Amino acid sequence: MTGLVLESVSVGGLHDVSLEVPGGQVVCLSGVSGTGKSRLLRAVADLEPHGGSISLNGAGQRDMLAHQWRSRVIM
């Protein structure tokens, strides 16, 4: 994930989020309510519009059809 941006007029948003997870690793997101954890996961699953780029094993989210991408992401 590089430069991910999630905007919301009423709530605020996440800006310039970058994360790289090595293959075979598990990541836990934690934080207080309203900090954007669910929105971040929805963006990774291509369920939330966003700026920036997300890739999985070198394949970009925007390079695949939505159902192809979602079949590779577990949430």
C-alpha cells in the first residue's frame, strides 16, 4: 500500500498511509473507535473509494476486475 488516502467530509480521513506486509505474515490493526481501521480494510478489499495504490504480490488493485481482487483478499 502506498500513499493511500481515504477522505470523508463529516469524519475526517486517513492521509498518506503506507504499509508493506511480507508474504505469510499476519497483521493486526488496533485503535480507538473512529480512527479508520474498518475504512482501511474496506479500501484494501476494494469496497471503499480511495486515492493511492494497493498491490498484492506485485499485482495492482486497479489492474484486476473487482471480483478477481476480492477473491485474493480475506477480511
